[in-house]
Amino acid sequence: MTLEQTQARIDDLSHRLESIEVVVDPEAKRLQIAELEQQVSVPNLWEDSERAQQLTSKLSALNADVERVTSLRSRLGDAEVLAQLAAEADDAASAAEAENEVAALATEIEALEIRTLLSGEYDDRDALVTIRSEAGGVDAADWASMLLRMYERWADRHRYPYEVYDISYAEEAGIKSATFQVKAPYAYGTLSVEQGTHRLVRISPFDNQGRRQTSFAGVEVLPVVEETDHIDIPESDIRVDVFRSTGPGGQSVNTTDSAVRIFHIPTGITVTCQNEKSQIQNKAAALRVLQARLLEKAREERAAEMDALKADGNSWGSQMRSYVLHPYQMVKDLRTGYEVSNPTAVFDGDIDTFIDEGIRWRKREENATP
């Protein structure tokens, strides 16, 4: 690559980074950081551990955002100087080093561009994900467990902590449903494009005649509720049942009634948590899940009111991705058209490109809406 070509790439990346800087607004974030630093310096901060964790987590995320943008700008300048020096000295090794750095910067800037598209009201929050088996019997239950593993592997790849709140095991194989929280900045905005019905086509391992089976599993993604959301749940509106946690096959995994099921009487929403050993902890976790679902319900109702004022409602559709293992190998997003021919890698958590394409598609849909 010539110096002119390298410089052209650097100029393009610099322009793209300028657009990102406008959205991220490092100076405004530095003011927020200064304000949060004052709040976290209060001596009795950790008397309220939940609030302290929220403040420190937000501070860490803001610092990371500013550092990421400033670091990219600095590295871009260094790469430009290196490329110019390499050209002047006719140093092939330095020129190659500059090209490699520019390629790495292109990848990182593209990833940051995706982040700037996450500007929804709750996009910066943790994600609460629920997977449910749908049509397809035992194959669907097995498929739901495969999806759970896929998202766990995805979180592991990014070193995002996650916590499984509840798993309801199916009788023969797989799971009926599972709920887990991904604890990372912008986890909701990132994973929200995964919501919908996922379709699997394969030779059924549960059919002794080896026939092809199509099965379905649904993915629901909600933002985690924060104190500022003010979702009040009167005790009179809920019924709390306790029972012993169960594992695969229905066997009890402890000897006390620590698992908690909460039924919200006005809406009929039911949530279960059996991850913690303490009944109190399970109830607190179940209430957080219930609050998230009530928040989402309220948001859907507001969206429905807005849609009613338009000629057309939301027509994105429910079925969003197809995974085919027979008679050919393919995973295809039905909204964006993006597809790959390596389902094994996808099942092992390699879904970032699907997510990125989904975020871009959603932004185009939003911009196209009058």
C-alpha cells in the first residue's frame, strides 16, 4: 500500500471518528465524571451498596467511553506520523507496521460506530434475557437450551458477567424456559436485536426414524429496572409462592423452600427465581424481573398508542433468524439478509456480526419511519 493510500484510509477514519466524537461528546462526559466522582467520594457511600454499585459502574462506563475515543484519536495521529516517516525513510517494516495499525483502528472504529447507534432510552442498561421453547416438542426444548448456551458463550467471549435467575427443565431433554441477566454497559441495546423467534431445521436426534424437524424458540430481551423507573408494586397486587428448587429430571437441588414464584394479579405475569440459596434473595431477584416486565409492558402500551396514530403499525415481524443444519449448513438473519455457512461457530457464541447488522437494520427502519 502506498503512502497516499494509507493517508486516504487515515483521513477516512479520522472523519468517521469525528462523527463518533460528536455523538459521544467527551467533554460533556468529563463533566458527568467530575460530578460522579464527587458522589462516590462521600464517606458513607457503601451504606447503600446497591446505589454505590450503580454509581461506580456508571463512573467506570463513562471513563471507558472517554478513554476509548481519546485513545483512538491519539493512535490515529501516531499511525499517520509513522506512515509518513516510513515513506520518507523508505522503511518497509515501519510501513507495514503503520498499515497493520490502521487496519486495527478501522476495526475498533467500526465497532464504536455501532455503539453510537444505541441511543434508545434504555440501551445503556444491563439486559434481562428470557428464552422459551415454542413449537416443536422435545426438539424445541433442546433448541432452547442450545440458544441459552449460545448466549452464555457470547457473554464469555466478551468477558461480560451474567447470572442465570431461573431454568425450567423439560421432562425429556432441554429446557422449557430460562431467564438470565447480562451485566455490561449497553447490554440491553446490544442484545435487544436478538428478540424474536429463532427457527432451527435439523435431523432430529430424538426421532428414531431420522426425520428432519423444524423447531422454534422465542427470545425476549428487557432492560433491567433501575430505581429511577419508579415501578411500584403493592403487596396486594402479588401472590408469592415458595417451593424447593429443582434440576434436570425434576429432582430437588436443596432441602428448603428457597425458590420463589411471584404472580402479578393485575396483569397475570408470573416470574420464578431459584438461583439463590436464600428465599429472601430469590424474592428480590424475582421482583427485579417482574419490574422489568412491567416496565416493558408499559413501554409497549405507550408504543401501541403511538402506532395507533399512524397509518401502519410496527411490522418488523416475530421470526428473525433461521438456523439450518440439514440439508445444508446456514444461519441467516431474516431481517437483514446476512448469513454465514458455519452454524458451529454461531452456536459457540460468534454472533457479533449478526448483532451489528441487526443494530444497523433497526436504525435504518427507525429513520425510514415517518
